[in-house]
Amino acid sequence: MFNRPRLAFKTATLATAALLGTTMLSSAAFAQSTVKAVMHSGLRVLDPVITTAHITRNHAYMIYDVLIAQDSAFQPQPQMADWTVSDDMLTYTFTLRDGLTFHDGAPVTAADAVASLNRWGQKDAGGQVIMDRTASLEATDDTTITWTLTEPFVPMLDVLSKQSALPPFIMPARIAETSADEAITEYVGSGPFRFVEAEFQPGLMVVYEKFDDYVPRDEPADWMAGGKVVNVDRVEWVNMPDIQTAVNALSGGEVDYVEAMQVDLIPLLEGDPNVVVETREPTGMQTMTRMNFLHPPFDNQQVRQAALKAITQEPVLAAMVGNPEYYSVCGAILGCGTPLASDAQTETLTQGGGADEARALLEEAGYDGTPVVLMAPTDMVALATQPVVVSQMLREAGFEVELQPMDWQTLVTRRASQAAPAEGGWNIFITNWMVPEISNPISNPMLNGRGSDAWFGWPEDEMIEALKEDFIDAETPEAQVEVAQQIQTHALDNGLLIPLGQYTLPQARRATITDMIQSPVPVFWGMQKAE
């Protein structure tokens, strides 16, 4: 999908990851170790159900666990539970494994899992589809969850095991019974790390400590599946919005890991034997624009089409990444390089030349110059430049654009508001997704057309929901590809999103950090730190 960097960076291997589940160093050099990491964003939102923000998902993987998880072959594997499926594919029985304990000392029960799954199913795109087909979801005893469907749903295990947007994390029932429209206020999980709430500084610093009572699985770690063996005592996430400051801190040994490197700063680390720069995210990311369907001017399909015609990917990617070896022009809403990729309706996106058509569409739609409020995060390497370039393209096509700078966590909070733009709402923002998050139309959040129950932007789109049902009912891979192309065409015609292309950003770590798991999600189990 992407060309390999020319620089001789060390690349993590799955062979290394395969050793993580069984290898623990007993040397005193690894005792009482603290890993200091600069993540891609500060953390403020702690509830992994009310937001799809990656930093919140990363936080959730530290302190929560999941029933089943995907390995590097995208295959569901047991994590908290094993499962069986009835011959008619209507009943799924999950059995919790021994040794599951919440951080407050209480045992994990099936009732906790059921409450967590019910809350998750209200917000997640794939979970909503499953709940539409659910006859019952109940705890039949303390360790058994019985999930009965009204009709078969072939992707059931794939949706339940997905690694992102939104994974069904398990929390105590008393917490999971919080309304899915309200944020939880207690943060107790059963995962490999414990959240140190007393040291939490929202947007600035997060602290986790090893949960000594966590019992990892016996299998080797493989992506999000397998044994989550913790070899460090403490992890600190320190927010550094200025990437140059983060690079200097890494070079000076003040931090151990930088999740997202700015490509043009990589030469500063060349030749430093104490630092390793590598591309650890194996599948790539897609950056994209989301419009708000509730308020003018994007409540008008022709105006959304004008925005699509106004934007060309190459200038956006060039400003964002710089080096073309790290990005790829790609209009496929389900990700280039995936089995369901399509380039339908993407000519102006990938080749340019749509500005005149955009102006004509605006005139035909009667666009009256209503300002477009474009939220622009200033503190993220992977999101700082796109709003600037996109706003200029929109202006050139005839839009009035009000670019509003803010930090990413403010944006994450504000994008949940359905208020009018002049009253604290918004018209448009840009976000990034891992390709595995968007490659399946059933669980792709951008393809949710359920109005107020959809992802931020809230499109009400019966056609996209019908096409997703057609995809579920498709009996062959060829039939799925055919439906996926219809989904691509409809999604772009209706302006559900504007794909801006694919990219990958390298990460950097001190050489004292070893055995990091190669995974699309940065995790802190498995790793070792030599002092």
C-alpha cells in the first residue's frame, strides 16, 4: 500500500511479537521501570463508548479488556471468554475464563459483560446492526453469556472482536448501566493496567500502574489477542503538543516513546544510536472530511457535492506528510488495498479539476454565503495541516469558511454538539481512521445513516442502511464487492464523507524500549525497558 522508507529504520516483526506472551525478563535491570510516552494527543474524554477518539480507545485498552480480540490475520480469538455457536448460527454462548478480576477486587461476571455489551450496542455502528437482530442477550449464570439472534449475522464475531471504533470493552455492570448518552464517572476495568485517577491531569498527563492481579492468557501476544504480559511497573503519558519539543525530549532521554513523528523531523534523529525510528502501524490510515447534516449549508446535498468537487487529495497529503513515500492518493471509502476498495466517483478527488463544477453546484443550490465553521485542531501532527488546505480549496470554490483553531480534545468534545454553528456547534471537521476500522461497511462509523443515532454529523440515510443489509445478505465475495461499489457510489453522492487519502506516520522510541508489539493500536504490554 505504501512504499517503504528509504531510511534504514529498524522494523518490528511479528516473530518478535510471538515471543511476548511467554517471555519475561527476571533481571533486576527491568524492575520498577517507568515508561514515559508522548501520545498523538492529550487525553480528556475517558469513556470509550461516547467517543471514537483514538486516544480514548488507547486509554481503554490499558485498563479494560474485551471478550474476544482479533489477531494479525484479522481472526477472532478468545480473550476474556471462549465461545461456541449453534448449528443454526442463531445462538452464541460465551464462557468467561478463570481469574478475571476488576481493579476494585470484584470478580468479573457475565452480568457485567451483558451490561457492557448493551451499552456498547447503542453507539457502535456494527453493534447497532447486531442489536437489530438480537432476540435476547442474557447472563445465564455467573460465567455464561447467551446471545440469541433472530436471524444469522455472519460478521458477528468479526464485529465483536474488532480492535477499534468501538471495541466492546467490559466494565462493571454498575458503571455500564450509565446511559450511553452520558459519560461514565468511574473508571474501573479488569485490564492489565490500573488507571491512577489521583495523578490524572486532563489533557496533560495520564498515569497507569501494572495491575498485579491481572492473569494474562497463555497464548503469545498477537495484535490485540493473546497474552497481555506486563513487564513495566508504570506508564506515564505526557502531552507535548509541539512535536519539536517531543523530539528533543526523546533525544535527551526525558521520554521513551513518541507515537506520531512528523516526517520532516526524522533527519534530526538519524545517526542517534539511542533512538529507533520505525513504521509500526502496518495497515495505514485514512484522513477524511465529515460534514454536519443538521445545519446549513451542508443540510443540502448539492452543497455537500460542491464540497466534494472542490477538494483534491494531493495538496492535502503533501502538506500533511510531505514525503510521498509515506502517503497515497486514494478515494476508496473502504480503504485502498482492501478487498472491497473502489475508485467510483473519485475522479476530481484524485485528479483535481472540480472547482468549476463546485461553483456551479453552489449556484444551483442557491448557496447564500452561509459561513462554514471548520474546526481545526492545532496540537496534532496528523491533523494540523488538513483544515488549512481544505479551507482554502473551499474558499476558491465559493464557500465562506470560518476556520476555528482549537486543541483536539476540545474538538472531540465539541463535535458531539448538535447546536447550530453560531451557538457552539460546527459544520465540518477532519479526522483520521485506521484502515481496518473502515474496511467493513457494516462497522464503518462514517456509513451509519441512523440520524440522531449515527456518528457525529448525524446523516439520516435509509439507502445506506438498506445497502448494508444487502451486503450482509450477499452470499459470495463477488456479490459483496458489487454491493460495496454501490455503497461507495452512494456514500460519495450523498456526501457521507470526503476521503482525503491514505498515509502512515513513523513512531520513535529509545533503544532501551524493546519487544513492542506490532499492532495498529499502540499497547504497553509485552514491552521491556532496560534502565
